[in-house]
Amino acid sequence: MKWLKGAPVAQKILAEVAEYAQRVPLRLDIVLVGHHEPSQIYVSHKLRQAEKVGIKAVLHHLPAQASRTEVLELLAHLNHTPEVTGVIVQLPLPGHLSENEILEAIAPEKDADGLHPYNLGLLAQGRPRWAPATPWGIVELLQHYGYTPSGKHVVIVGRGRLVGTPLALLLSRPASYGNATVTLCHSQTPDLLAHTRQADLVVLAMGQPATFPAEGIKPGAVVIDVGIHRVEGKLVGDAAPSVAEVAGALTPVPGGVGPLTVACLLSNLVRLHRSQSRSQ
């Protein structure tokens, strides 16, 4: 069984970003609302990594009770600040705020997470300017290790807006990284394991710690575990430990997809800057 470690791929991407950032000033503004502990950890990691590659990162930390108007006014200000290359809103948001409304308030040309409907629409049409970071990180990981989705059956478990849905679009597109036959499974899929057992590549994005069983994996299949959970002081993914005994290749948790999410987010800033420069 081969471990698909994300660090070598992330280092290559970050080196390219750092080289670009030496020549061009880039700035990432992160909007965090509330005190959701995992979000605070993710944000601190993004801030540190941005600093390492020479990108100015600015955190706007609003209280959990921040009003809709406060968040929208902040985003409008960032949209019209020329020094700001890209903006992200850290999800999840407190329950009184609409994620759809807040994400739509980010200017599409500054949408570093690629979650604005305009950018997701371009992705659905097969002509993305940039893509959500975790799905694109998975694409980079597969390319680095020589796994070509073309002609393969891919089953994605989880239809969320951050991973499952955009990844299904990417891997099914007529592109060098696509041309797979993609099945998108979710909580209402009957007999889930019957689907995953047919797959050459299984992507786990369920959000359930260490629960996906080995009997759901075809021997020798590639398994990408997107999940990350803290259980009894240890970080685990969505896959049960026994999956490693069946899979032909598997991403470790931690150290698999995680490093690529931040690397691809920062790489999106380079794409944003190039796009903004062409439109000026």
C-alpha cells in the first residue's frame, strides 16, 4: 500500500507562489466570524503559511454576534480596496448569517476560495479561472503521484459545497485532470458500499471520524481521505484504520490532503492577481 503524502506536492506549489510573491505584492484578507475552534486553527495555519511565502495576510475577526450588515459592509470595503488581492470568509458562519448571501457578497474577481456562484458556474462549464482549494489540491495530488482519473470510475462520498460538488465537476470535465465517470454519493444514497466497491478511486468527505469501512473499498483502489477529526487527542480521517489493509494507495491523516488545501488557496492568489492584471 502506498501512502499519498501531501507535503511534497504542497512544497512545490508553495515554492512557485513564493517566487511570484517576490516580484508582485499579494494580499489575502480573511474574515472570521465568531470563535469556532477548528476555524481558528485553520485560519492561524493560513496566516502562518502566507507569511512564509511572502504574502501579506490580514485577519478580520468579528464577534459571533456580528450583524449581517457589519459583515456585508466589511466585504464591500475589501472588494473596493485595490491592495487586496483575494478575500475568503472562513466557514462555518454563525447560524444567524446566511452563507449563501455572505459568499455572494465577495467580488468574483477576489473570491480566493472559488465559492462565488459566478466562479462555480465557470467551473460547471469546464472553464474555471481557479477552483476551490481542497478539490484542486486533490487534483494536484493525483497528478503528482501519476494517478489519471480519465476512464476511471470515481465515487465521492459527500456532496458539500467545499469538496464533493466542485470535485465532481472537476473530475468529470473534458480536461487533462478529468474525464472520469463520477458518482456523487451522500446521506440519502441507498446501499452506499455497493457504489464505493465498484470505484477505482474513492474520495471520502463525509465528516464522520474513522467510520468508513474496509469492506467498502475494492482491493487496490485509491482512497483520498479528506476528513480530519480530533478523537481522544489524535487526528483521524473519515476512513477506518482497516482501509489501509485493502487500498492500493491512501492519503494519511494528518499529512495528506490538509497541506494541499492551504497551498492551493495561496496559489489561487497568483491566479487572481493574473486575472486582475489582465482586466485592468
